[in-house]
Amino acid sequence: MTERVDAHLEVRDLVVQRGGVNVLEIETLDIPRGLVTVVIGPNGSGKSTLLAALQLVLHPSRGRLLLDGEPMDADPVRTRRRMSAAFQEALLLSMSVRANVELPLRLRGVDRRRRRELAEHWLERFGIANLSKRHARQLSGGEAQRVSLARAFASQPEVLLLDEPFSGVDAPTREGLIEDFAEIVSETRPTTVLVTHDRDEALRLGDHAALLIEGGLRQTGRPAEVFDRPADRAVAEFVGMENVWAGERSESGVYRAGGVRLASTAKSVALGAPALLCVRPERVVLTRDGDGSGNQLRAVVRTVRPRGPVIRSDLSSGRLSLTADVPVAAWDELGVSVGDEVIARISPADVHVIEDDG
């Protein structure tokens, strides 16, 4: 699935090879101007390879990379000066915090006074102005990553390239860092490409998403659309669509899977055509009694597993197996155990249908 965007960066007919094997193939990808594009996908899908190609540190075997419609490799030095990058490792040099932030400005020929003004401004924005004189080796992981991001923003880039910059810090530090980053990027609006494997991060920060699997671009769109309306089985499996059932359309808006009838408001496939019915686990509502609304499946609780803020329950309804994620408070109020019978209620709007091509 694709959508038209005001493209700042364009990828056309891109092929990257390693050892004679294609590790990345993208026919068309438009990266919107002034928005955050999250690049998601499993390990080895080509996310970091794409970022390296956009940085011009990796040379593709074929294809074109365009910035404002012009080839990025026509003047690599000028192109790189319009971009900044940050990575999972902060990659700070053995010098003071302020000197690290000033470094790209110094390389661009910015005078000393202006370098200092910009460095101090961005250290303040990322909440680490008090660390400006500290040596980089004396920083914690979270502090180092804040310095790395301050350095990336200090050169006021048109394009910001980020490779999992929040994944190497502990959870509380990560939460604060993401909150500050989200505020700053919404104010400055650089065209941002953020590689991440984290669903919550993608939904929270992304305006646009590009999903890669096995080196190919499988789906683009708003992050919520990609996660809730996957284009095929592989995408559904990656985005955590735990309930994927093989079925077929039996009548208008109604499908059969595992001996169960399920209504869906999704665009229908042909009558009798095989289909995949997809439901996110958090969209399955468990109750003691049905209320006549939506799809009501009588099911038996088979397993119960705590998963942070939710309880994951595997259930069976006839020949159909399904998974539900229920908030802990709602689960406690429900008061059921393994072996109990419940009603699994699924809104027809939450049943996503994919034509099954086998």
C-alpha cells in the first residue's frame, strides 16, 4: 500500500548487494518533507542498509537517491552538510561534551562564537547544559545519547537520520529522552528517518511508516494503518497481529474461519475466495455474558500469561484459537481462570481482511 506525499527524499529503483546477493531492493519510496518517517521491520530486513545508503556511506549497485529532486551523489559534500545522523551508540569523541556538539559546526566552518551559542542552546534543550565541560568518557548511556542528539540538531539539518537512538538506554531514561525528542522534532520539523523495531516508538513518533521485510518494501502509510491494516501475512506477523485465521467469504460482510462466522466491515474479497482474517489481541474484549453487539464467540480460557500492563490469554472457540490482551484491572474484574468459559467480543470494524494468495 502506498500514498502520495510531498517527498523531500526519494528512493528509486534502489538495489544494494553484498557478496553478489541483493540485500535491499526498493522500487519506490517517498520520504515526506518535515515529517518523521519510521522505518520498521525484523532484524536483517535492510533498515540500517537503507539508512547507510541515504547517508552516502554505502554505494548501491543500482538506483537513484534524490534530495529535493536532485541526485544526492552529484555533490556528496553539500548533501552531507544538509543532513545529520545519530545512532544506537552515541559515537562521541574523546573530548568534552560541548566540543563534541560543536564538532560538526567546526567542520562546516562556523565561527567559534556561533558554535558555542548553538552548542549551549542544544545542550540546554536536551537538559544537559550542566554537562558541557564534562569529558565524554564520564557520561552515562542516557547522557551520551542526549549529547549525540544535541550534536545532530546543532547543525540545524534539513534531514535527520536516526538508527535506533533510544534502544541502548534503560526504560526510565528512554521514556524521558523520547518525550524530549518528540517535543523538539515537532518544533524544528526536520525531515526525519527513524529506524526502529519498537511498535510503541513507531506509533508515538512516526507520521509515516515504511515496513521492510527480507530487503523489500512491503507497506507504507500512517503507522497506525500499517499496524492495524497489514497488507499481507508477513506484515501481519511482524506487526504483532496475533490472530490470523484462514477463512473465506460466505456472504456480504461475513466470513467463516474454523467453523466460526465473523462479520467484518473491511473491503470484501470475492464470494467464496480464500481470505486471511486478522484481529489484534488488544481488540478482543472478554466478558462473562454477551450483549448482542459485534462478533460474539463463546470461548474457553486455555492459558494466562502476565505481560506488563496486560494479561495475555489464549482461548479456543470451536476449532478457532485466539489470543486476547486484557488490561490487568479489567482481567481482575473479570475474575476468570484457566478452563473457564467467556464471551470473546470482536467489533466487525476490528476484523481486517486480506485476500489470501497462498
